[in-house]
Amino acid sequence: MKVTLETDRLRLRTWTMDDLQDFYNYARNPDVGPWAGWEPHKSIEVSREILSRWVNNTDGNDLELALEDKASGRVIGSIGIESDGHRPNVESCRNLGYILGKDYWGQGLMTEAVRAAVDYAFRVLKLRLLTVNHYTINERSRRVIEKSGFVYEGTLRSGSVIYNGEERDLCCYSMRAWEYWAIRAKEAGFSLELPEDIERDELEAMQKEFVDIDKDVTPFGLDPKDMSFERWMERNIAWRVFVPKPAYAKATLYILTSSQTGPAGALDLRHYLTERLLNGGGNIGYGIRPCQRRKGFAPYMLGLGIEKAKAMGLDKVLICCDDDNPASAYTIEDCGGRLENVIDGLRRYWVTI
């Protein structure tokens, strides 16, 4: 399978044997390989053997891409999305690895490449978890990883033995699918706000649009149910601390908004699961405003909503959708949802926080 990803300065693409000399040129440098734990290449034949494996994809599902400098056309490094040896049985999990020729250090190129690879991992490969590691001595790699938004997990002592038998401590990071979408949502200027912090006329316009065009998918907390605006707002604020029936759960309504779109959707976050919600409804119900659909905003909202659930102390959330609603199913799966079952036409997904 051929892959090509573009950034401002780089082309991330499938390797070919024509790249052999460029590969050898940076891989033989004694200041390159040891930072990643591998021995500098002693001959072009060593490079040829490794490159042949990548070109012929003899490592199964691992993806190895050349980093081509657009200005010169030379290959200056590599980046890979590979099996995670520390999590061999975790579904839809891969590990990110990369290397850059010494002449190109300090120019922000690897941060650029990692962003493209992370996008590919979550948008195309549909991973649920992407991990990345660096040795404690590699401060350059640490800065790239932190700039890219990965979450530090801890340091695995003697986490790796490198080519010369030396044991090295390994700093471990990861990013869940929902975290990825929350990061990209913020970069796009989106946030989840409480309804009382939204201009009344903008909020009422969105409510009316939902009810008039697609009432069946209006998020529960957003639906005014023939109440006055003031009464509806009072109810929403009250339900954060009190509910009228045991079958209901305390819940917070959030509005997805940005300076470009205004209110673009609504999300109900239920603070816990009652038996009724466990069987249908789940922790999160959400909907994109009709006029803002098919613009890719749904995973933004769901990612930000799961982030709110994390802040609330939840360690997993249940999200449900109708079996005949593939768009919602894709959004939940994009954010890391793992299908538990389908009951009475309802798909029940769990997302690990």
C-alpha cells in the first residue's frame, strides 16, 4: 500500500529502493541512531537489508514512511506507526517512532512530521490508542512529543535494552482517539460552553432550528419542551445538582461553539448511569445543529465532551446510537468507542477515558 502525506516542508511517503543512498547517509551518522537505540549503519549493505524489509513490508501491518525534504528532494529521516511491544493485545493500538538526520535538527521538522502521522493514525487508521516513547536522555524527542499533545504515562525503568546491551529507562506517552479530537477541536477554535454563557438569541435560534428541522435528534437538555426560555434555563441549571425522578441522572448541558460558527451543537453529559441510562441513553447524548452538519464538527464535540467527563472523574463513558444511524456510529468509533452490543436496534459503545 502506497501512502503519501504532505506538510509544508515535508513529504511523508512509502519508501523505495531508490532511497538507499539517502537512508545510508543519515543512518551511518554516529550521532543519530543511538538516540533511538539502534547502532549506526556500518555499511550500505546494512541499510539495504533494512530498507528491503520496509519496501517489501515484511513486518506485517507496520507502516514505515520516508521523510522527504521537499526543497531538496532528499530523504532526511523516517517515521513509523508500528506494533506496541508493551501492549501486544490492546486492540487498535500502535506505537509511533521516528528519526531525523542530524543536519536537520532544530528546525521543527519532526514536530511537523509527527502531526501528519498522528492525523493519519486517527483519521485513516482509526486507532483507539497511539503511544510514543523516548529515552530519558533524549530531550529533543521529549519536546516533540509534548508539543504534539501526548499524555505522559510514566517512566519504565530498564524499559529497553539497546544494541550494545545497555539498559535504558523509557519515558512513555500516549494519546487516545478522543484526546486527539479534543486537541484538534481547540486548535479549530471550538469549545464547550454552558448555555447561560451563550447569547440568548443565538441559543434560541439553534433550539428552534433543531425542533423545526430535526426534533427527533434534538439533545434532551436542549429541547425546550414548550417551556419558556427562562424556565428551560432554570431546569438545565437545576439538573446539574438535582433530578426529579430516580430514573434520571444529574446532567450538564454544553453548547459547542466557536467564533466562526456560533452555537454549532449541543451535548448532554450525564454524571452517572442509572439502570435506564445503562440500557439506553448512556452518559453522553449529542447533536450537531442541522445547518452545521457534514463539516466534521461531530468528533470535535464528542472529544471535548469526553474531556469534560474526565474532569468530572469518570473513567469510562457509555455512548449509544441507533443502529440505522451510521454517521453517529462512525463519530463514536472515531473517538475510540468500542462496541459492546446491539440491543433492540441500539448500538452501545464504551469509551475508555
